[in-house]
Amino acid sequence: MLKCKDIVARSSDYIEGELSGWARANYKVHLFMCTHCRRYLRHVQVAAQAAAKVAKRSVSDEQASHLASNIQKAASEKPDGDVNP
């Protein structure tokens, strides 16, 4: 079974659909069992969607800085009672 650090390392491949059938199945099994990794993956997906929206429009330096700050803050949050994946 995959460990949390494996989920983090392969999150981009999972989101982009680049994992093989077995790797994707193993990834989904871990997500089914691990609340913290599901939360982490949601954060990554939200950040990717926000970045895609920002890329489509012009933003001020202040807005870009604010977005980057929020992404860094979300990425550094540690789940209660568990090790950060």
C-alpha cells in the first residue's frame, strides 16, 4: 500500500491522469482510507484550478502575491494528530 509521502509525490500524475491502471487503483485505495491525503489532494486541485483561472486573465502583482501566500499557507498546514504527508 502507498504511504502518504507517495501520494504527495504522485499527486500531479494522478490529477493529470498519467498513472497506470494499477498505480491509479493503489492511489485511490490510499485516498479511500486516508482523510489527510484526500484533504491534501483537494488543496492541490483547488490550487491548480486557481492557477488556471489566473493564467487566463491579467492580475495585479498584489493579487498574485495574495494568491501565492494563500497557497503556501494551505500547503504548510499540518493535519491534526498526523504527520504532514
